[in-house]
Amino acid sequence: MSRFFSEKYKSLVPYVPGEQPKTQKYIKLNTNESPFPPSEKACEYAKREAEKLELYSDPECSDLVKAAAEHFGISENEIIFTNGSDEILNFAFMAFCDEAHPAVFPDITYGFYPVFSALNNVPFEEIPLNDDFTVNVDAFCGVRKTVFIANPNAPTGIALSLSDIEKIVKSNSRNVVVIDEAYVDFGAESAVKLVHKYDNLLVTQTFSKSRSMAGARLGFGIANENIIRDLNTVKYSTNPYNVNRMTMAAGVGAILDNEYFENNCKKIAKVRDYTSEKLKQLGFTVTESKANFLFAKSGDIDGGTLYLKLREKGFLVRHFDKERLRDYNRITVGTKEQMDALLNAVKEIKEELR
Ligand SMILES: *Cc1c(COP(=O)(O)O)cnc(C)c1O
């Protein structure tokens, strides 16, 4: 720390992203990226746009907004695009949380929520997940705080039903409820269809996982037009050109190539359920994931050891050294071939440790 660092950030503990190895020597199952390339149309559009990089990008993201509004059946003033969905989550903390409106989220969820709280000087409450790792829905009803729920949740992969989400949104009509749907395309029900019914609901999604565009950084929020206006006030006060030209064009291509996207989601869901079954046969406890990752605990190897042993064999998975999570590993769902290789490695490790 330099002697110049502002007092307000001195105790800030930043988010720790999953490792991005510089070499190809690992099968990378640690940051929930897609094993499939982006849509060809997305790449083609991005390449064309690269020739216009001398010009600023469109701050209104007009083409993208138009395509997305049509795709989701909403109006163009009910959506905002951001630099990854991490950015819109930060905007939501900036816009809708303060001393009088603390944040509330589950104790086990996306690790960025407490970081955004700290960054923006927002007090927060963590509501413990139930023993089976499900979200305690009743505890989130009428909390009078700004609610953040990832659905499906991370790193458990467990999804809430749309009726449970609606219950939470309805009972918190005086506060904004943010539903982070980073993984919704892999099998959960989206709350987008509730935005015309509730003016306090903000749904966020990302192109990082289901649309194979983690490196492009594209996320968005869908909500009532007044919420979107507030988020735009924050956006235009930080960086009006938050989505770059190539990413914007790629986003349009990806939305137009809907079949490719849907097929990939289906493939991943199928491989996920297959891998889950196989892990259970090897004695693992696996949560019921509706996301593109599995959260699994071996009956006999602790999570930290399995993480290291898999690493030695060339597989990167995620281990969280945190109470209640320590026994588990979060494994991104890759291709069937990658999962079979992983299952073999797990078998070998089990034998080696016997
Ligand atoms: C990956 C992820 C995000 C954000 O991803 P971006 O790449 O910034 O769009 C948001 N929420 C959860 C729960 C995630 O896992």
C-alpha cells in the first residue's frame, strides 16, 4: 500500500478471481467459462467492427438494446448493457444501497457481493443458507433491505422456483430486489417475465457463461424503466462508453444466433447431469445444480486435497477455503470428453489415497 491510498479503501479486501493459467497445460474447470467457442456470427460481427476502433462506442448501445429487447419481449427503455454483469451489480450497489438501505444476501453466494458492499461503504447482512444449501426464502421476505440473490446460486448451483422469487420480490416492495441470473440459461426459470408486474425487480444476466463470451465482458440488467434510468445515471457518471465496439457487435451476433446458444446450453445441461450421476457413483455428494458447474463433496477426500491432486493431474477446479464449503469443490462443466477425463482422474486419486 502506498502512503497515498485513501483512508476509505485501506481495509478493502478485493475479490479473488479464479486462476487464469498462461499455458495450455490445464483442463480449465475453475471459472465457469463455456467449453465451446463463441458463435461464428458473434466473431464475424466483432471482426468487422474492429476496423472502426478510432471511434467511440455508442453509449446507448442502440443496436444491442434493439436486438435484446426483441429477444426478451421488453421495451428498449427496460434494459441496460454493462461491462460484464459485475459492472451492473456494482451499479446496483451504488444506486440502490446506502446506510439507510443496507444490502442483504445469503452467507454462501457470489463472493463479489460483500466486496461491492465494502467498496461502496454499504452495510450488509448475510442470511445463512439452510443446512441443505437452499436459500431460506422466508428469511428474505419483508427484510426491508436491498436484496441480492443469485439464481441459480453460486457455488451451489441450486435454483429457486419462480414462485419463491416472486414471493421475495412481492414482500419487499419498498426495496429493490436484484436477481443475478448469471447461470439461468442452464436450467432455471428466469424472473424477466416478472419485470412488468413489479417495479422493484432488477434482473441481471451475462454473456460470459451461456454465450461463451467471458473475454468480451458483456452483461445487462432488465427492470422497470425508472430503475434503468437510475442505473444509467450511475453509468453516465462513471463511464458512458462502458461497452466497447467489438463487444457490442459480438453481442448482437450472439443474440441473432439463438439456435447455437440454445444447443450449447442443452449440451452442457446434459453433460452436467451425466457427470453428477457418475460422481455420485464414486461416492460423492453432489448438490442439484441447474448451472454449468457442479458442487461436489467426496466421501473420503477433503476438498483442499482433491483440488491439489487434480491440479497435479492437469485439472483446475475451484476450492473455497471457507466454513461449510471446505469439503467441496466447484467443477465447471466442460465437454463430455473433458468430464470423462476428470472422472478418470478422480478414480485414480481415490485409488492412490487408499
Ligand atoms: C460469473 C458471475 C457473474 C458475472 O460475470 P461477468 O463475467 O462479470 O458477467 C455474476 N454473478 C455470478 C453469480 C457469477 O458467477
